[in-house]
Amino acid sequence: MAADATADVIVIGLGAFGSATACQLARRGARVLGIDRHVPPHAFGSSHGATRITRLAIGEGEVYVPFVRRSHALWRELEAATGTSLYQATGGLVMGRPDAASSHLHKPDFVRRTIDAARHHGIVHELLDAAAIRERFPQFAVDDDVLGYYEPEAGVLRPEACIAAQLDEARRLRARLVTSERVVAIEAAPGGVAVRTERGRYAAARAVVTAGAWVPGLVGGPWARRLRVMRQVLHWFRPADPTPYAAGRMPVFIWMHGRGDDDSMYGFPMVDGHPGVKVATEQYRDDTDPDAMAVAVSPEETQAMFERHVRGRLPGLTPQCVHAAACLYTVSEDAGFVIDRHPSLEHVTVVSACSGHGFKHSAAIGEALARRLCGDDDGSLRAFTLDRFADV
């Protein structure tokens, strides 16, 4: 290790994956330095918006199932340690046509993929036809050809609370966290790595870059070529009657109501006293600069969301939007995670491309990264390396 080392591991970016990694490293006794350009949890990246969906059966790929299962256990451990409510099981409903025509996150036949994952991994679930969905969950006006997958353990994560709890735990275990400080360069150094910021220089044996939408610009190379950053918008619509939309009556949901990735939405019951029902969709057409993202959501965006996705499908919601927000997705070509060693910086691991489905896995990914960085790699992250792409 460099003689002037300030830590064993420097964690660059303290959002979903960075806060989890810093927490788990500190639990293993590592000297941790965390750096973030903002003051996390914050509303400028990907890990905000009050709620995130968690579900055990992962239609994006069965390789993710062990991570979300382990994350649920870690959230409960962290709740017990901090007295903070992080995860609320509300049940979850994935709906779409039972054929390859329903696509989500570039995965055709998403409902069937979800069902197959549940069956292969012994996840408790129910299958509901359209009539059963309408009877049990009258909040959803589904067509007759819709198939529903219902999972009782699915539910809501509170991203800001999760990040804050992990960072508090890291601090309690003597991690040093530096905020409002932008990293400008990551360089090789004798015995490890040097990280330069606008204010100074830090050295460590290893560094892990978990900077979300800023990863492509910070590390360059294959990450700059293969990752896209996209602005997404979130809306909270006021219900005419809030009772049916309370947690315990309404599950979290993902609904593929058309044939393309743009023909879907997801949403949440009303939790934590919020006066609106959160509903959102995803777009994969337009890239954005994370430093120039339009934070404000225009009335035209909200109206388009309501007219295209909500009207007639969630009949209890009014067009009145009580809140709206924007966030960033960092997306890989196959919508999978990218976790690998930097090709020219031996002691740097780069973690990115949550691709819109990362938060539910973040606690366990952080644990696996901490194991690897402490010399106890179990191989669980192998599926996310760059070599799965051609011409890396």
C-alpha cells in the first residue's frame, strides 16, 4: 500500500451501491473513505423518489434472485440495528399478456420469465387471471387477456432511508465520508490507487467506483462506450378516494399494457402519508448529461403520462399531480449490471448500469463487493463482467 494511504478502500459515489459497499467494508474492519460530489441521500442521481420496488422473482434474469433475497435479509438486519423502517412488504403484482408480446427492460415475455424465476427458486406466488385481478385489486382495470403474477413478499424500499442508514452505520464503524467534493481523476499509484478531487488527493490500496450516471465520464473506456444515461420522470397523482390505494389494499405493480418497452408503467400504494399514488414509466430513447438533467418535470410531461398510461387503467386516480420528480438511469446494452476491474487500473473496480432495476439488489451487491475487496471473492459477481460484450 502507498506510504501516504488514507484508506484501505476508497468508495467513489455514495448512492445505492456505494453506501452499501461502504457499510459492508466498514463491518469487515476495513479503513474506508467514501467520497460523493453531493450530500447523499440526494435528488440528483438515481437513488431517490421516496420509494423503490423490491421483488424476489426477477424477470430481468434469474442470476439476480440470490442478490435480492440476500438484500431483504440485510435490510431487516439494518432496520434492527438502526430502528429505521426501510422495507415494507405490500405484495407485488406483475401484469401483462401471457406471450412474448409483453416486453419490459428489453426482456420479451416478461410475465412468463417472472413466473419461471419464481418456480425455479421456490418463491411463494399466485397466478391471477384478469377476472381475479379485477376482483381482488379493483384499482386495476385490466383487459380480459391479462395474466397476473402476485408475490406476497414484494414491496416497497425507502431509498433515501436505506442510503442514510447504511452511511450512518459506516460512520459508526469509523468510515470517513467526504461529501460535496467532486472526483476529477483516478490514477495508478505505488501500491494502489490515487484519487484526485477538486480539493485534494487521497490514496488507498483499492478503489471502487459506484458513481452511477457519472461513471462513463469518470472512468471512460468501455464504460463510456457501452453505457447510456437517461432521464426518467416520476409522478404522484391524487386519488378521488385514497382508501383503495393504501398499503395493505394495493400492491406495488409493474404493468405491461402494450407490446413495447414504452407501453408499460409501474407504481406503488400510498405509503408514509404521501397524498398521491406514485406512477412512472421508463424511456430508452433520449440520452442526457447527468450534470445538465432537467430536474423539474413539466406539466406537459405529467399530462402525457396520465393520458397515455393512467387514464382508464387506474380509474380511481385524478389528473391532479401532487408531486413530480426526475431521476437518472444508467443503462447497459443488455440492461444488465456491469461490475468489473478497470482494464488499465488494476486496483480499481467499476460498478455501474443498474439499468433501472438495481436498488432492490444493492445491499447484497455491496456485501459481495466488500468480500471481493477484502480478498474473499465468492465469484457471485462473475455474471456482470465486461467480457460478455463483444469488442470490449
